[in-house]
Amino acid sequence: MLLMPLMFMGMFLWAPSGLVLYWTTSNLWAIGQQALTNRLIGPMKPRAVRPPAERRMKNVGGSRTDQAVKERK
């Protein structure tokens, strides 16, 4: 990752200046759009993972199923 700017500089040296300006402005525009989108959406809500004992699983072997438990409640 530290060498990528040097590699890009090497590629940009041989590209026409208009193309380099286009790449630069389109990248800056995309960074701005992403920053605005992230600000409007807000941070992601953390997912709370329930422990395995609390997860509802189907019982096998003739015992009560999740549907029977839901009907009881």
C-alpha cells in the first residue's frame, strides 16, 4: 500500500494530462459522494448476536416445535 502512490505516479507520467485531470476529479468527486452518503445514512447499528442457548431451533423427535411454543405464548 505504501508503494501504490509511486506506481500511480509512474502510470500518470505517461498518461495525457487531460486523462490525469479526469481521474483526479472523478476520484475526488467519488470520495465526496461517499462522505456525504455516510453522513446522511449515519453509523451502522451494531448487530446483537444472541447466544446459542437463546436461539430458536426446531426440535426433532416428536417434541414441541417452535410453532407450538409460539401458540402457547
